[in-house]
Amino acid sequence: MSAGAASAAVLDDPLREDVDKSVVDAVVVLPALFVPEACQWLQTTAGRVALEGYSWMQAVHWVAGSGLYKPRRHRSHGPRSFGPTTVRVAQELAQLFPCRPGIEYLVRRTGLSERTVEYHLGMLREAGLLAYVVRGTRIRGAAAQASEFALMVPPEFDAALGIRTVLRDETAPEYTRAVCGIAEAGRELMAKLARKAARKVRRPRTKSGSKASVKDARQGAVTVVSGEARCTPMQVGTSAISSAGGTYSPPEEKLASGEAKSPTPKMSTKQAGGRRKQSKVGRRYQLAKELVQELDWLRGCAVPRVAWVARDVADAGWTVTDVRAWLHMRGEVTKVRRGSGLLAVLLAGAETVLDTPAKRADAIEQWRGAQEAARRHRIEQVRNRTERYDGDWAMPTSYRVQQDVATAFAKVREVATGGRAALTDHQDSGPDTENLPIGSGVQDLQDDEIVQARNDARQRLMMGDTSLITVAVDTLGREEAEHLYGPALVRRGMQLACGARSSLMTYGRR
């Protein structure tokens, strides 16, 4: 592009009427303005962070008037130029701190479509005016998180106006550079950009029956509002325009007669604090969102479908605590294939059963009591496991090693007590050995006594009690215990006793 063509292109733009030809000639020698996607993050950007929205809007107007950035140079779709619509989107971003705009918020504020807002946000990033701090996420079943941006000033802006920057802290990143001066040749252009940043670009107001206004609105024409007639929140810096000078207050007689409206906005009387009262559909969606977040078996379900399933209880004024109490009354679930379908079955007729707040309060108390009992039971289980298995010595897991250890203990006890005959004087202090036959030996027992002992051991073994067999093995030895109870019963009892010490096996309950 030649210097003359660039000057004509700049001066034809309504946002560029204050740029003289000498400045345009200086701008033409600058390289094309484009930031790739990998450099659109705060950690990788080459620009510097704008301290406030007013100075950032000066850089935005400079990019709009320089013509260095052309969107169609790198892609074939979207807007053709960095124009007034992009500036209007930038004005909304300059008023946010932190800059975390949602797409729906910008659509509501600018009147543009969702796709158009996304296009212009991408143009601001490609021009080096925005950088990602945190990129937004959209996860099914969870609320969408908006992206957070940092307002950036591209290095081409500092080079064009002769702005000098300094890094006051050597350990700080490069994007924290601060302005320490400006060249004399760039002061005039900076003042013009300051006046543009003090004004606000707005959508034109179309009149009914005016074809020209409708045509201008379709073409995206904008109206520039002077700073004297409208207060600008970001009006600071080199601009000398006062926002308080243009404030208009109607006379008292017009206010009294109702001909003029009061400049003070009235708060809504629908709810305290001026907030809108939540609608029926809003209550359904709020309850559905809380249920998806708190119930594990509802994770991944669509919030609109859960809202439709829980519409009856939501209309009845139920909260998520009421729903959880009702689900506790219906019974806990262990395997769920389709969460929304199960919720529809469990909530059928719930609003007719717990139809009063008192009934729902009683259900909540029962649910909380069950939660407290389950918590105490878990604490007791952990305490018993710790006291049982966290001692100084642990039983070996190998069955053969257990046999060797039991034989060694039996020999030590036999030597300490003076032989097998000393067992006649043994008195058992535990309740688990009360049915163990104690005498001169197992060979002296009658057949009916052995049968009775085996039946008692088998019944206790079916209930998970292995004390008779383990005590017999520890005191009499493995051979005598097998002669008393039989090899199969002793082997089964020792297997269960070994499995009871493992956290991977439980018995005695389902």
C-alpha cells in the first residue's frame, strides 16, 4: 500500500478524521499488526498491560485509525475491518475490572449477535489489545466459566508515538513495563487519541418510518457522543473535558407536574434491594443445578432435563435439602444407569406425601440423624481396625508361615508350662474358649463329645467365629486340633482367621 492510498483510507474513516497525513506516512512504515494464537496469552505477549481503560482506549482508537490490522488478511470469514463495532465492544471491556466478560453480557450490552461478539473479541486478541489470563471453559452439567482478559497495549503503538517505557523491577515480567516519557512528535496525536477515548460510540436511535435510519442501522453506522453531554467513567488523563459540566437537571415544576422524569433511577418494588423476583422456571433450573452438583449419580445429566423431572417439587417450594431427605426415605441406590430416569421414579408423588413444611422438616431431621450415625460408625470402624492391626507385630499373610509360627509358639508354651500335662491346670479367661474340651488329652474324649465339639465349632464357623479352632490350634497344636475337629474344619477356620486380618475380605454381613 502506498503512502497516498493509506492516507486516503485513513481519512475516509469517520473514526480517523483527526489523523494528519504526516502521521499516516509514519505509520505506513510499521509492520503489519497481527498476533498469532500462541502469543495471545499474558505470559507470551509482547505488549504491556494498560493501567486503566482510558489509556487502553487510546490504543484501540490508534489501531482502528492506523489500518495496520486487517482481519481478512489471515482468514476468509468474519468482519472485513477493525471498525466502529469493534470499538463499541472494546468500550464495554474497558469498564470491567477484572475484565471477565461473558458472551451473553456483551450481547445484551451491545445488541450484537453472539457470533459477532466472538468475532470482534478474536480481532482484539489478534491486534494485540487483549491477552488471555484464564481461558473460559464449557463443561456439560456445570456452569460455563467466562474468559478473563488483560487489557494490553501493543508494542507498535509505543513505536509509532515514540513512547518510552521502563521496567521498574528487574524480576518482574516484561508486560509490566511502565511509561516514562513520549517523543515530541507524538504528543499531538496522543492528544487527539485522548479526545476520542473520552467520547463514547453508541448505536444510532432509529426513528419509526425513517428508511434512511433503518438503512444506516443495518449497515452498522454509529453515533459518537461527546464527553460534554454524557459522563464517561474512564475520563481521566490528558483530556480537559469536564463530565460534570454537561449534567442536566429538569426544573422542579416539571417534576411536580409529571412532564419530566427524575434523573435518579427508581429501584424496583418487586423485591427488596431492587432485584427481580425469581420466576417459576428459574426456581426449577436452580434446584436442578444444585441437585446435579450434590448428587454423585446425577453427575453428567443435563440440567434442563433434571429441571423438567423436578418441576413438581420445585413448584411446591422444595429445596435441595428437602429432596435429599426424601431420597433418604425412599432408600439409597448403589448402581445407577440413567440418573434422570431414576430421579423421576423416586420423586413421583413426593409433593403429595410431604405436603407441609413440618413434614419436610421431620424428614430432614431423620436424614441428618442417619448421616451422623453413619459418620460415627465409620469412625468406630477405623478405630477398631487401627487397634487390631496397627500393633507392634502383625500376623504373616502366608499360610505356611502362620503354621510355623503357631508351632513355635506351641513349643514355647509347652516348655514354659512343663509339658502337655500342664494343660489340665489351664484355666481359660476368655469367653471364646468356654466350649474347648480340657483334660488329660483329646484321645480320652468319647465319640459323642467329639461330635458335639465339632458341631459347636461348625455352627460358630458359619457365623464367622473362629475362636474355638484358633484357640485349639494355639494351645493343643495343629495335630491335636485336627484330631478333635477334623482336618477340613481346622483348615477352613484357619483360612477365615487369616482372611479376617486383610482389608480386602469381610464376612459375617452383606
